[in-house]
Amino acid sequence: MRGALVALALMAPVTAGAFELQFPVACTLGQDCYVQHLPDRDPGPERRDFACGTLTYDGHDGTDIALPSLSAMEAGVEVLAGAGGVVRGARDGMPDIIVSDPAAPPLDGRDCGNGVAITHDDGWETQYCHMKQGSITVKAGDRVQAGDRLGQIGLSGNTEFPHLHLTLRRDGQWIDPW
């Protein structure tokens, strides 16, 4: 039941004050993608998601939308802008490799991997992490609309599985969109 509630919540636009966030992946929840982790709302060493459950880990600041397999990632699943704004920054070029693989390059502070950050009105920002190498379609300064293609889900940065990590911030502080 809880999984169904999470899926239903993500299928509709999420409203946080005057800011509306659309689902940022071109997939169908529960069919070809799923929510792996939610933001951790517990301020201490424990973990707690928005429903007082444990679909998170200590200190996690975003929502992880995962793919069921590496082959799904290789086939290509689009990452979409959750809202209109201006691209603050984009990084591409990091390999799609599990962070624990001995061949993985050092992260050197690039835990997000390949990603995009978008600035929105009224101090809002979205950050999209772990995108596929070579898939980023935007650059700093580009204006995007909700639903515009940013790239594809990948396995870059500090990750063990193909997914999109989406962080929502307002005035520099992360916000739980749930």
C-alpha cells in the first residue's frame, strides 16, 4: 500500500508553496522505474521519510528514481526539467560505473556525477544527478521549460545503481517535496 501511495504522489505535480514540480523522468512508476529512496527528514543519526518510514538513509537530501536494470539505462530513459528556469550549471564526461568498482575514477568532490542544476523563480533550485555520460543536452545559461529534455538516467558519480537523484532547494536549503 505504501509503495502505491508514493507512486501516486509522484505521478501528480508536487506543489510546494507557489512552486510546482513535475515528475522529472519519462517513465511509468511501478512499471519501468521506481522510487528507491526519499529525503531523510530525521535531523539526527536515525532515518525517516515523509511517511515516518525508512525508504531513505541518514542524511539523504533527495528523491532517487531508479531503473530496474543496466539494460534499461543503456536503452535510454529521459530526464526532464521538473520546472522552467535557467540552467545554472551542467557537468558531463564522468563514466557510468558503479562507485565501488576498482576501475571507478576518484570522485574528487563530484559525487553528483554528471548532472544539471536549474535556478527557478523565488529562490527555488532543482539539481539532477547521476546522469548518463554524453547525454546532457543543456549548458549553463540555457532557459528550459518544464518537461524539456536534460539528458538521460545514468550511473555516474557516487552511486551503486542507475537512477536519477533529484534535490529540491529553496534559498540554498534542501526541501522535501513530499
